[in-house]
Amino acid sequence: MRLRHPDGSLIHLAYCSNVHPAEDPEGIHAQLRRFAGPVRERLGVDRLGVGLWLPAATAALLAADARELDALRAVLDEQGLEVVTLNAFPYGGFHDRVVKHRVYRPDWTEPERLAFTLDAATVLAGLLPGDAARGSISTLPLAWHAPWSDDARGLARANLDALAVGLERLRERTGRHIRVGFEPEPGCVIETTEEAIAELAGVDTTHLGVCVDACHLATAFEDAGTAVAALASAGLPVVKAQLSAALHVADPAAAATRELLEEFVEERFLHQVREPAPGGGLLHRDDLPDALAGDALPASEPWRIHFHLPLHAAPSAPLAGTGAELVETMRALVGGERPLTDHLEVETYTWTVLPEGQRPTDDAGLVAGIAAELAQARSHAHDLGLENA
């Protein structure tokens, strides 16, 4: 969907296709017809944005084979879809039975990550609508936090410099400006805005910047206005924003609450947990089962859990979502006199691992849920003064 900021800027609103498991071109074509097209029809819009997730092997194929890229573009046109952003965080196997820490490999110290991202940029340059000002790609925040060293930092910086050179050459060759945003995430080398500013200092900001994920920002108990202002002050562009909500637990020590939290324990994805520490900072566990084990955390303060919740459907009390924090993130990014990003992407990849009774049971249920999330995001945007374009 397209929105218009009061200053006249065009804002693109999409949903991320990493919710779907397809990993080859034929599967991606099928999921666009099976889900994205019906979502557009349900919303009653002429054009729907899709933030494509392309695994590395498919990105390489599409970058090298013009016929395959043309075939993908034809399906997008047929279904009334447009692509201005890609998700190049997961390298592959994102819907395997167990993903957990594997989602962070290869990381930015490895040449495979650079090659994948440049392939994705080549594909995006070929898919961008003619009137889109630029394209965006989200990627992991360098690496998982351990192991990490000065040597690793040097390898990553060399790859980031090579990425910027490659994106500039792509711009010279195609005329399309593609930017890559590093997405702060709990447990990674870049977890917070402060760490993003430190680790990305000196990068080529014409091509590189930050992807702000509202769930991750909330999980770190960051104030959106303060975080976005700090990025702007540091000169780091917000390449894209992922509209998402975290799980909020007001009283994690209560037996009834912990019983409900057990329903969110699942084996595919990591669900990092954060609790404010008495003297400042955050206490942490890498995954929800670890936090629930005995007295792993004091549970004397609220918990925030990295579990992407549907934007329109808060969990049952006493659990809650960070919907208010999502609105404040959108306000900080697109609610001012000038928008600080023009790419908004709903990213709820967890539909199939939600607790029983909250997950869709068929295609129609998933289509309805994705459409409801997009409608909720559009409503928030309207409340901030944006109009349909």
C-alpha cells in the first residue's frame, strides 16, 4: 500500500513474506498467488507492497538469470503487488524445524553474507517500480554477540566497505539506489541504538544505515523518540522500519502468568527475554525457556520478550503486547514534519508458532490475519496524518 506524508513524500507500506516457507522461485510464485494476492483483494487496494524474503540460493539465481527475474516480476504484476524492500536477514532454512542461533550465520565477518546481500540488491534493482525513489534491504546486526573480537570487527568492516562499493557500482549500472539497513536485535553485536551508532560509525551512509524494528526496540526497553533522535544526530539514516510488537509481561513472577508464557515456548525461533536491572541496564536470557527455568531471572520487574505478535491482536491478559510502543515508533519515524524513512514493513513471521488457538488453521485465516495487521498499521499511519496515496 502507498501512503502520502503531509510534506508530500510517498511512504510505502508492505508486509514481509518471511512468514511463508517457500525458498525456490516456483514456491515464491505460488505463495504470492496463494497469500499476497488474496491479502490485497481483502484490503481492497489496487497495489500491495510485499517485502520479499529471498534465501541466498534463490537470490543468486534471480541475480544471474534474467528470465527467472522476469517470471517473478510477471507474477507480481499479475497479483497487483510491488516490491521496494527485501529481507536478507535469514540466509536460508528460515522455516526449518529448528532455527534458533542458525539465523545469524553466515554473519558479516564471512564473504557469503556479502555475496548474498549484493545478489539481493541486484534482484531488487530489477524489481523496483519505476516511480520508487529507492530500494531497501534489511540484514542482521553484524553477528551474534559471541564470539566477537577486534579481528571480527575488522573483517566485518571490510565487508561493509565492500558492500557500499558494490551498491554504488549497482547504482551506476542500473540507475537504482539500493540501501542496506542493519537491524538491531537482542543478543547481537548491535542490540541497541547506542551500539548501532558505535559499530556503524564511519560507514558510507549513502548506501548503509539502520533498520528499526519496533519489536526489538521495545524488547530493549528503548524509548522510540530518544532512539530515533540519536540515530538522526549521528547521521545514520533509517533505511526501513519493521512494524512489529513484542510480548510484555507485567508480573513475570505470578504462577498464572508463567503458565501462559509456557504456551509461547516453541522450538523453531529464539525468543530473547529482557528485564530491567535494579542498578540500570538489562538482565537477559537468550531464549524464553531459559528465562522460565527456576530463578534464572529475578522476575521482580516486567519482562519484554522477542516474540513478534500480530499487530491487531494482543494476547490474553495478564500478558500484553507493545502496541503503544509501536505507535510511538511510527510517530518518531513518520509523524514529524518530515518522514525519517519511506519504507514501512509489517513483519510478523511467527504466525505458525503462536500458541494453539491463536494461530491460523488454514490459508483463509492467515490471509485474514495479515490483512488485519496491514489495516491496523494503515490506521496508525492515518492517525499520524498520513493519507492513502
